[in-house]
Amino acid sequence: MMSNKVILEVENILKVYPNGIVANKNVNFEVHEGEIHALIGENGAGKSTLMKILFGIETPEEGRIILNGEEVKIENSKKAISLGIGMVHQHFMLVESLTIAENIVLGNEPKKLIFFTDKARMLKSTKECLKRYNFNIDVNDKIEDASVGVKQKTEILKSLVRGAKILILDEPTAVLTPQETKELFTELNTLKKQGHTIIFISHKLNEIMEICDRVTIMRNGTTVDTTFVKDTSKQEISNKMVGRDIVLQVDKKPAKRGKVCLEAENLVYVNGIGKKALDKVSLKLRKGEILSVAGVEGNGQAELAAILTGMIKPVSGSLKINGIKIESLKPAEIRKNKLVYIPEDRMVNGCAAKLSITDNLFTNKIDYFLKKGNIFLDKKKINKQSEFLVEDFHILCGSINHQVQMLSGGNIQKVVAARELSEDAEIIIAEQPTRGIDAGASELIRRKMVEFRDRGAAVLLVSADLNEVLELSDSTIVMHNGKVNAYFRETGNLTVEELGYYMLGVKKQTETEVNAIL
Amino acid sequence: MKKTNKMSVEQVHTWFEVLRFASAIFIAFAISFIIISFSIDSPFSAMKNLFIGPLTSFRRFSTVLELMIPLTFGGLAVNIMFKANQFNLAAEGALFMGALVSAIIAIYMPGPSGLVMVFAMIAAGITGAIVCAIPGILKVKWKCSEMVVSLMLNYVMLYFGTYIFNQVARDPNSAYKASYTFREGVTLSNIISGTRLHSGIFIVIFFVIATYIFMFKTKWGYKLRVTGSNINFAKCTGIGVAGVIMSSQLIGGFIAGVGGSTEMLGMYTRFQWSELPGYGFDAVILNILAKENPAYIPVAAFFVAYLRIGADYMYKQSDVAAEIVAIIEGLVIVLIAAVAFLAKLKHKMTTKASKNLLESGGAQ
């Protein structure tokens, strides 16, 4: 149970990255034994850096870390683990081809005859562990067959088995369904009762209010405040976080749906390992509406977005923009129909990290920024546009000539959004546009999408964030196993729980209901 | 406030690059000095010859500039392909074939010599473009590694070129393996008498400027840089990446071909290469030294040329093997390319600069 004993304390941490960016300065906070301590802040506020320091991935230039009253130096993760600090990363560090039990004991497997893993003892010890912490999973399953929720539990168990007393969870709910999130929270409470301390990094205020005891707010690399959750409010936390008032709800007028501009019929796509990633998917996107595609990741949404933008070609099925067939066209030709695309992975498809911010802001409309004669770049016009977008999208940067890779994740996402949303787009394909970015940036991008909708553009929003789906979209389809599992013409009456059932395939609409979209 | 913060960190970084370059060169020379000390009695005078050799006479200094010309051509050619993230080394073969084609034209084509030279250069450029396009086509069509193909292709070009040379241009009356002499007047004019420095230096200056403008001021250069930086992103935003990759090799090959031609018409009166000249391979070194910035390619070329001429002088004066230069070059490149070399010092300096600004109130 939570006591007032300070288990971990950090004092005046200063961290400077090799490129000169000061990621942490004057960072001070303390964690009490047996509490769930939230760490919240915008992107680039320095949360991840701070956690990396605690887990020994980065070393601070200055400052002290005090664990159980003694100053410690955490040079690497091995040291952190030996000190009883465990971390569950946002991207899981698991061996896909091994079973859950094997992953849990990996590195300190029980041995027999020196070389061989003692399977019986391994199973026994992992099962005991499951029982002790009240986790409900089958340790004989392979990781590659496990759901995201189970993978996360495996990660938590991995840390616990290694003796972690303090658990750092980096945005643990970002990839979970509401049901899985609920389960996770129950488990975290169990751990808390058993005396574990949890540091919970999140952007989601609701979750912090629900599960955390205290919250530390970071802004601009510095810790701003630490308070008891029960003494504060969502509005107060978010104000401190961004240093200004933000509207948590995007104001939205009812949709004025126009004619169909994007039409997909019976799309089939078979992925590299021969699995049908898309199985006869049909949809219609109308002008002036936001149609969201909800679903647990890996159920075909990514493939759908890639086909709609011409990045991959469907095996069969047809695709039309304003009645014209486009399924065999290249991305460049598809974009000519005023279609813009915010890709899911900003580092892979969204930017050229080594080029400057300016160079990243006009890639999709080069022709518009040429001098007479259409050969030479109009640097003046480009810089002006760049200054404007940096201002308009609140991109935090030293100069528009800095490399994109020097920015924080959220600011890179803003660069991507600024580039794509700044033209008079008619069809917007936005794939997880606010994933992993802070409330301020999310609000901005969401508001922009609604603005475009009101101007008569059609928006297809692929999102795993159900609150975003509910808040933004006019209509919703749910994908499960490469198929459209449900279609809701009006998102308004839906709840998170209801959506969750369809995402997991517990509930399923009939074909007639789904075909209502057509 | 924020700008000054970043500025000073950037200043630190610029200053640091200079320091790093200087210490890389210093260490390279120190090690070479040790090696030289083993082989001869007067290592100091040998080193002195290496350093000041090229400055001992005007003629010798002009040879540095002469050598710079083909090096720079190769460097620019490879630069364009590298910037598109294509590790195409066929510039070597392109330069060789370009030289051969222009030599043949210089021998046989009738007409005013100026016209012949222009024609020879353009033909050489086109030949070079074709040579470099081969790995490009294979890459775009079948995803063959352009590096492996181009390395092999260079030898194909050498022997194919030698075959053509033997069939078409070889002078049977020559005592050594050489072609017929070029037609009277078909040669790039000498610009300083008493040296072999030829007007090709103006051609190369033109190409340096043109490459720089192409790379940073035109839409093609922009597309090329985006594609080279992240091909998925380029594709995603509607850049025709296959076209960009192909044209980068065509342009690179063209420059290499013109380089071969310039070298041939400027320095020779008959074609006599029986080996690959090596400028295409040196180009990789230049690009590492110049950090892939076309504006720095001539500087890097000067550095390498100076070293080689100095080594030649040292060899003649003090009997130290000229190969010592290969050691120095190698060491400098290893130290420059090693990202972690002096990284700790750099980080300390960066931290200090950032902190100073924090304290002086220039916080972000």
C-alpha cells in the first residue's frame, strides 16, 4: 500500500543530447513507495528522456538519483534491473518466435545439465509468478500468436521476475482496447497492493484520474508540479502541461454530407506471408464527412490506407475517386486528385529526417514553389510558407533550417500534418494522426481535420484511439480480421465499450447492416 | 533568445568539425612519420619534402591543379549518385569509356578542332551516362545491388574498352601501347606556359557550380535529395522515385564521361590507358572528406592531389615509397568517417555551450 516513504528521488537532472538540445533541466520529483505515479507532459517535454535516465539508457550530465535513501549511478539497464527498476517500453522487446514462458525467463533460464533449459522448472516458476500477481494468460502460447494486451503482460512479468520493485510503464494503454485497458488497471492495482511502485507515463487524462495516486507534470524539459490526483482536475493538469488553456472537446457542427468522392469495392489484399489482410472490403467516403476506421492494429487498416494512397496494389477489387478508376495508378497520380495522406509511421513514410524542416514542408507540392520557368526553387516563397506553417502548427524548433530529426516525435508529426493539411485538400487519408503525441498537438491536428470537413473535404481517419474516433468522426466502420465488421452511420450514439466489442470480434453486424454504407 | 542558444551550439559543432579534421590529419601524419622512421635515416627531411614538395616550384604546384581536375570530375559524378543514396561506383568505368570515346573522335573526326572537342565531350558524356545507367536500370527493374553490379561493370568496361581500342585506334607503329595521335589542334589549350595546366580547369569549375546549383536550387536536385534521404517518404509524397534514381545515374555518368574526355584532351595527345585510371574510386574518398557536399569536392580534391604530388616529390628526393600516401589517406578517412572519434569531447563542449546559455537566461 501507499506509504509516505520516498523510494526514488531525482534531483536537478540536466540532460543535453549530442545535437545540443536540452532535454531535461532542473528536473526534480520523488516517488513514494507503493504508489502509482503518473508522469504527464507534451511531446518533447522530456518524459521519455527522464525515464531513459532512470532505466540507464541515457546518462545525465548533472544531477542525482536517490534510491531508498542512497545515491545511485545507473550506467546501464543491467544496473537498473539489479537495482529493482523495470521498464515496459512502448514498443515491446520480446522474441516473437518463443513462448511467453521462454520470454519471461529469457537470460536467466533454469538449467539442467548446464546447457539445456529445464522446461519443467521454467513452466513451474512462471506459473507461480502468474498466480502470485494474478495474471491470466497461457504461458505456452507463442508471442507471435499473442494479442497486444498479452504481450504487454509478458513484458510486465518479465520485469517482475527480474525483481523489479519500481515499474516504469511508457504509455501502456496506447495500443490497448478498452477491455484490455481495464484488465491492465486491475493488474496494476494488484501490484500496488503487493507493494510495487509504478511510474505511469500517459497522455490520457482520463486514465490518470482513474488509476494514479499522484501526478507529476512536465513542461519544456522541466518538472512543473507534483500533486495528488484527488486534489486536482483534468483541466488543471492540462493547463499546467501546455501552459495555456486547451479545449478538450473539439467543437463540431453536424456533418453536411455531399456526394461520394472515394469508393472502394471488394478490395482484397494478400500480404507477404500469404494471409488475406483485406477480405472484400468495400466503403464509400462522402464529401463533408469524417469516416473513421476503427480496429485493433493489424486487422487490415494499414493495408487499406496503403491501397487507397497507391502505395500497394490490391489483388482484386476496384477503387474510384470521383468516379474515375485509380487502383492501378501511382501515388503521384492519385495525389493529383487532391488526395493527401498522413501516414502512420512518420519516420518511415512521413518525413526525410536528415533534411531541414523547410525541405520537409513542400515535398508534395513542389510545382507550386518554383520560379518562372519551372526549374528553380523559389526559396523566398518556400521560406515564407515554412515560417507560416511553423507558426500555424506551433512547431517547436530553433530554426526552420534545422534537421527534422532534431525535433521531438510530436513536433515531427506536426511537420507531417502541416505539409499535408496545408493545401486545399479534398480527400484526406489520416492514419493514426495523433498517435503518441501530446494533447496540444492532437487538439490542433484534430481541429484542422474538422475544419477541412466543414469546408467540404472528405476525411478518412484510421485510428486505434477510440476516444478520437468518437470525438471526431461522423460515421464509423470497424475492421476485424481484414473485414468490415460493423458500420455505424452516426458515430454519435456509440460508446467506447460498444466499439471495443466489435473491434475484438465479440459482436458482429450482419452483411445488410454493413452494406448500409454503400 | 532561443536562436542564440542554437547558434552557439552550431558554432561549437562547426568549430568541432574543424578540430576533428585537423586532428585526423595530424594523427595520420604522426603515424606515417613513425612508419617512415623505420625505413630511412632522415625521416624529418622526408616529411618536409612531403609537405612542401608541391610548393618547391611553380611547375610542381601546377601539377596539383592538373590532378585536381579529373579528381573533381569523379567526385562530382559520384556525389550526385550518393546523394540519391545510390552507391554506384561505375563512374570509374564511365570516365574510362568517356576518355576512350573522345580519343577516337579526336583521332578521326574531321572539321574545326573546336567543334571536334565539343562533340567529343558530349559524346563522352553520353557514353558515361550509358555506362552508369546499367547498374541503375538493373536496380530499378530487378533490385540488383548497384554497388556489386557497378564494381564488376568497371572491369567489363576496361576490357571492352581495350578491345575497341585495339580494333579501332591502336597505332601499330607506336613503341608502347598507344593510339594514333589526336588530330592537330584537338587539344584543350594550355593556360600557363611552362606547365601542363589546361583550360579543362574552367570546365571543371563550371561543373562544380552547376552541380551545386542543380543540387540545392532546382526541383530536380530537391527531388533527388528527398529520394536519397528517404525513398519511402519520397514515394509517398508523389515523387517518381524510379525516374529520380535513373536520372541521378545518368547525370553522374555524364559528368564522369566529360571528366574522362577533359583529362584525355587536356593532358594527352594519344590514348594510352591500359588500366582503370582510379579517379572514380578516389571519388568515394573525396565524398567522405567533403561530407557529400558538392561545394567541398574541389577542396577535398586539392587535399588529395597535394598529398599525392608531395609524396611523389618525397619519393624522388628521399627514397621513401610513394605508397606512404595511401597510408596517410587511409588513416585520415578512417578518422573522419569514425563518428565516435572525439565524440566525448564534442558532447562535453555541447553541454557546456547549452548550459551557459541556460544560465545566461537563454532557456528554451
